[in-house]
Amino acid sequence: MSQKLLFRGTVDFCLFHPRDVFRFAIEANASSFILAHNHPSGDPTPSYPDILVTRKLQKAAQLLQIEFIDHIILTQNNYVSLNELGVFNKKLNFQPSKN
């Protein structure tokens, strides 16, 4: 098991590219991974970009055959699992708001 801080953002934005996640996963010889990031606002609700990044990572993970277990959003007092919300289940067709 391994963990690494891959990106550091500002209070409301983080420049992020999926290839950097997979570079780390491949270097670590990972068979699976969990992505986590924080929302300093205290609201763990996934944003539209959070959902889009998750879906991009899912597609890349399938291609590379590295299991994407979950994307977790953390706050000081709470968390949200995008897998538990149904974002990972394509049959549910989870649609985020664009706010």
C-alpha cells in the first residue's frame, strides 16, 4: 500500500490531469487505487468537475486494467464517497448539477 500527495490547489481550484494519477499508480505497481481530495469549504458535495474527473479516471482505469475503487471527498467533519453516491454505477446515470 502506498499514498502520495499528487496535487496542491488553491482554496477553490486544483489543476489536475488523470495521466499524473496513473503515472503514480503504474510506478507503484498498483492493481487498484482510491482517489481522495478535500473541500475546504466544509461541503463534501461533489462538484461538476469532480464528477467529470471521476468519469475520465474510470475510462482510463478500465483501459489500463487498474481498478478504481473510489473517489472520496473529505471535509473537516464529513466525507462523501462517489462510489456510494452511484457515480461509479453507469446504470444509475448519476447527473451532477453544473453549479
